Amino acid sequence: MVSTNNPPSVAFNLKQYLEEQKQVVETALEEAIAVVYPEKIYDAMRYSLLAGGKRLRPILCLSACNLIGGTTTMAMPSACAMEMIHTMSLIHDDLPAMDNDDYRRGKLTNHKVYGEDIAILAGDGLLAYAFEFIATQTQGVPAERVLQVIARLGRAVGAAGLVGGQVVDLECEGKPDVSVETLTFIHRHKTGALLEASVVCGAILGGASDPQLQCLSEYAQNIGLAFQIVDDILDITATQEELGKTAGKDLLAQKATYPSLWGLDESRRQAQQLIDAAKANLTSFGPAAAPLLSLADYIVSRSN
Ligand code: GRG
């Protein structure tokens, strides 16, 4: 018997949903970039783009579009673009001038395989192509919505988003007195902005109203911050095999993280509180929000 206390996310088969969505995203990404002359740069772009990963951003984009009544086809080019931008940010983040990492997604980082020069250009290539891909491949969506998506995404990746967050992160390196406010600024921009854009852009493509966009934006900001808190926790508690990248890096680099400021238990509590708030942001959508509700739960329960 189904208890009336059970939220809709309990009945939803998230494992199956994630597997199915991941598969359609993998197929679309595989077909998105052809290898032509000069082959080296396309190989480098595809190396990181097709290296796996949870594909959370494209899945959020597709789920948000579906929630509003749009089709997967309408949102797929934008969903792929989210993953292209996410991947380029990982390539650049791993560079010696940034976090200097050797492993990502269980494989050698892009610069370890192709060299720093090509890795920088592979990131640039993915970033530019993401916008081209949305503009040229989106079908069955009014042009005005596509324009809104391009503008929102541009803002999310630039100095007002990822780039700004990364700059403050670099400035804080080695500082012993980073406040929770500064840490939250970093992660709302560095991690949260693209997660929010993924949800909001999917909803825009599906034809969401302004109040719907507002609810979804708040949902995404809440899961975005929770995602980063969990990321900080996993850096301490998970193994390199589970993470696919070097574990324990934050401690080694003496980086300010949520566990370093709050401890592990309080960090877990705060992450759960954000997930509860995110789920409350979806109340007005009713049972149709089951995928996004379950994805919120997944963010705190994930092991990598
Ligand atoms: C965007 C122009 C531009 C430049 C990039 C380097 C940089 C500026 C920003 C850093 C952004 C960054 C790497 C944030 C961390 C986000 C994060 C928590 C990544 C891990 O995401 P997962 O767990 O990874 O979804 P997978 O591999 O599963 O996709």
C-alpha cells in the first residue's frame, strides 16, 4: 500500500530514468561533433566530451522541458550544449594554471593527453560550438525562445557566472579565513549557474511562464548549492575509483570547503535542507515533477 506520506519521488524509478536519459544524451553527444581537418582538435574535444560523467546537466534540461510539456527533441541541442560547456569548464579547471589535475572521469585529463595548448583550444572549441549548436540545431521551437536560451546561457558561463566564480575561487587559494558567504558566492557561480541554466533553459524551450521559470530557477539554485556541498563531502569520503578524479584534493590544497567550515555532519544537514527546499519549490507542478523531485534526492545520495 502506498502511504499518503510518501512524496511522489519515492514511487518514481529514478535508476531506470537516469539510465534511459543518459543513453539518449550519449547518443546525441556522439553524433554532435564530427572529426574533420584539423583532426587533432576534434579528437581532443571528443575525448573529454565522450569520457562519461553523470550527464546531470543535460538530463535536468530535458526533464525541465518535459515538465512544461515540451518534447525531448526540442531541448536536445541545448542539453548537449550544457554538457559541452560543462566539459570545457572541466578541461580548463584541470589545467596546471588552475586546479592542476591528472585524472578526470576516470581517464587522464585533456592536457595530459593532448598538451596544454590543445587542451585550452579544445575548451574554447567546445564553448563556441555549444552556442552554434543551439542556434543551428534547435527545431520546432519559436526563435524568440532560442534567443532567450542563448542569452541566459551566455550570462551563466561568463563573468556573471562560471568565470566569476572561478576567479573568486582562485583569489581564495591559500587564504585561511574564507567566509561561508564567499564560499557560497564561489559555488553559486562556479557550480550553480550552469545547473540553473540547464533547468531554466529547458523550461524556456518548453514554453514555461514567468512564474514557472521563477519556481524552477529557485529549485535549481537550491540543488546547485547542495550539489557542491555534496561534492566537498565526497572529496573527503569517497575513493579515487568512485570519483574518477584525485580524491582528498581539497584537504591537500588546504582549500576552504563546506566540511572545513562546518564539519561533515553539519554539511550533510545543510545539503539535505537545500534539497527539501528545492522539492518545495516544485509543489505547484504536482505529480508531473516526479523526475525533478527524484533528481533532487539523487544529488544528496550520489556516491560520485
Ligand atoms: C566557462 C568560459 C568558461 C571558463 C571556465 C574553469 C572555469 C572557467 C570554471 C570552473 C567550473 C567548475 C569546474 C566547477 C566545478 C563544477 C563541478 C562540481 C563539477 C563536477 O560535476 P559532475 O559531478 O561531473 O557533474 P561529471 O563528470 O559527472 O559530469
